[in-house]
Amino acid sequence: MGSEASNPGRPTPVKIVIAGGFGVGKTTFVGAISEIEPLTSEAIITQASAGVDHLPELNTKTTTTVAMDFGRISLKNHLILYLFGTPGQDRFHFMWHELSKGAIGAVVLVDTRRLEACFAAVDFFERIGTPFLVAVNTFDGERPYSLDQVREALAVPAGVPMAYCDARRRVDAQAILAKLVEHALATALESVHAT
């Protein structure tokens, strides 16, 4: 009684993490897809962090995530995706462990103008064994590098899916999340068959 099998109409919650370096579009991604007003922890970039949180190519960026972003999406078949966006700065990486507990997978957003900012996220999810997908944020349609070039530069294994997206577009975020859920499911099935 009360089990999922005896109550098929009961929603199934699924946790997904959106990670990446500082300023790659995580908050924008969550905001583009969430069906609720996303919970954000944006703070104004102050003079005290000017040397730490400065992106020369994004001189219009005035805020930064200091804890997490949170959004929700309800899908068919009573599946609810809960999105947790991580802060990107190195000094907040300690929070990634807590935000990733119980997640079925992660989206690692990448800005090809600053690939070095994304190494930590790729390494983190490889180390903890969470299935992840690399989403290359195109920033106004720019695709200066092929996905194969990005894969090689980040040393991402062949089995990890990669795709382009514009983090501002809901349809792109939907496609990325669908691809991640498929990858996480396939990874889980491989694990079951391997035992």
C-alpha cells in the first residue's frame, strides 16, 4: 500500500544539476525552462569581488549566483524534474557535493570562450560517477568550434553526450534535458545489466 506500483498517478520526482563555470548561463538555462518562477540566489557583483568575479567578455554581467538556482518542470507520465543550478566560482565548489546528492544526472554548460572554467565541473561529475551531458552554450548562435573539438579540448569521454544550445531558449533547454534523461536511463540500465 502506498507504493509507486499501487498508485501510478503519483508524481515521480527527478533531480538534475545544472553546472559549469562562472557566467556560462546556468541561471539563464534554469529560468528559460522552469514552469515556476525560479528561485535564484543572485547577488550583485561588488568591488570586493572585482578581481575574482570579472569576465572581460561579459562586461555587462552585474550579478552572480552565490548559493543555487532552483526550478521545476512537470512532464508527461507524472514525471517532475527539479533543477538545481550550482554557483560557478571556485570558492563555491564545496556546495556541489550537497547539490548533487540524489541527482540522476547533470548538465555541464560550456562557454567556448573560457573552456578552462568548465574543467572543474567535468572532473567533478566524472569523479562522483554521475551521468552528465556537455551543453555548449552558443551565445547568439556562435559556434566557433565543433563538438568534436570541444570534446577533445575538455577531454570528455566518447560516451558522454554533447550538444549545442542557447541557454535563453526554452526549446533548447527542453532538448538538452530530454537528452540527459535518456543518457541517465541508459547508464542506469547498463549498470543493472553489468551486475
